[in-house]
Amino acid sequence: MLSRVIAVSASGLKSSAPLGAGLVQASRSLHTSSPSLAPVPPLPEGGKVRHGIVPEEFFQLLYPKTGATGPYMLGTGLSVWLLSKELYVINHETVAAITVGTVIVLAVKKFGPSFASAMDKMEEEKSAWIEDVKDQAMVCYADAIEEEKKEQWRVEGRSMLFDAKRNNVSMLLETNYRERLHHAKHEVKRRLDYQLALQHLKVRMEKEHMVNWVEKNVVSSITAQQEQESIVKCISDLNVLAKNIQAKATA
Amino acid sequence: MEVKLGEIGTWVGGRDFTPNGMISSVRKGYERYLNKYIYVKKGGIGGLSMVLASYMVLSYVWSFDHIKHDRMRKYH
């Protein structure tokens, strides 16, 4: 029965599990659930095996009923029964098996630890290299995030830039508008001034013309005789004035 | 396994005996063995030696009919 146990545990057929006491594995669902994309959990310790060929679960199975020495007694009884019924025949192959078995066991005991540590070191180097790659990638991504944040901050400033530009443009528009307004007013005033000057001119010319015409008529209406009389009168007036002034000067 | 001894009959009856099912069960068992004893961080000699020991036993069982002629006594 124990041979079947070992055979079953080694080939791992699930269908003969009930009698395969060695298959009483802890309910560890290793890689049986659907694979998740989250970081893969680190590998566990691994199934324990006692004396190189018997899984630990077998000992745990028999412990409640027979204690710690149960499996060993079972092994002893089993081997004695096999030998006595000669289900296991001792022949030349037994000697070969014992020799080879001894050599293998001694080799494993002697070179096992060093080999294991060398393998572990190799694994360590590989995983350190991969970790390094991952770390570098993380650093790159962190830098990229920083750059992105900076860009976002810059975009915030861009709205201020646009505001300033909009202010500039509106100021230009305002200036232009005022300039044109002033120009229009100037032009209108010019035209109005022209009309005003025209009217003034007309009035002045009429006045002057009238004055000239009146003068001309008056001058032409003065006859020669009247002119003579007025001249004599002016001279006599001047004489009287001169006498008066002379009298005033001497008095 | 989480199957009690009394429930073996029902459990075996509920297994998938199509070719696909049988192959998939062998595949799953193989992967379970690998994941438990070989693809671990600190594996020991047990993972390999259990396979070799079971190979030894199985080959002895298959060649018993030939070996029993080397027996020292005829009646046990």
C-alpha cells in the first residue's frame, strides 16, 4: 500500500487521491486561480519532504492516531513483511542498489549545500538584475510624472499669457477707434469751419461793398461850390484855432 | 484531499471521464506537483528524489514476475 502511496504522490494522479495519503496537501491553491495581472506573489517555501522521499503530509496524516513514531513503525513493519514474504527479493540487484544508493546519498549530503547556495546565488543575481530593470523603469516613470506636472503648471500660466494678449489686442482696438473718432470729428469741424468762413466772408464783402457805394455816392454828390466853401471854412477855423493856442501859450 | 473516505464513491462518480477531462486532470496533477516541489524558492532534493524513488518502485513492480524466480524459498 505504501508503494502505491509513493507512486501516486510522485506521478500526481488526482483520481487516486483518497488512498494516496501522501497527497494530503495543505489547501494551497498555487497557480490554480485565474492569473491576475497584479505583481506575482513570491514563491513559497515549497512542500516539505522527509528523508528525501516521503512528503511531510504523510507524517501529519498519521500523527493524530499514532504519534511521532507511527510512520517509522509502519515503514519497519512494511519492510519486514516485504522481506519475509519475499515480495522484495534479495538478489544481485539488491547489492547494486545498496551501493549506488549509498554513493548517491553521500554525494547529495556532501555537495548538496554548496550546490544549493550556488544556485541560490545565481537566482539572486537574476532577480536582482530584473529588479534593477524594474527600478529604472520606475525612476523613468516618476520623472515622466514630474515633467507632466510641470507641463500642467505651465498650462495654467498660459491662460494668463492669453489674458495679457487679449488686453493688448483690446487696447489696440481702442486706440484705433479713438483715433478714427478724432479724425472724423476733425474732418467735420473742418467742413463746418469752411462754411462759417464762407458766411463771414459774404457778410464782410456785402458790408464793404455797401460802404464803398455810400462813400462813392457821397463824394460824387459834393459839388464844386460846396467844396470851395468847405475849404474856406476849414482855413478860417484853423486860423482861429491857431490864434487860440497862441493866446494860451503866452497867457 | 478534502474528500472523506466514505465519500470516495460519489467523488469518483463526479469526475470528468471524457478524454479531455482525463488529460486535463493528468496535466493539472503534474502542474500541482511541479508548483509544490520544484518551482519554489528553496527547493530540496525531495522534489527530484521522489520521482526517482517512485520510478524505482514502479519498475520493480512491473518486473516482479521476472524477479520472483530469484527467490530463496518457494513457500512463504
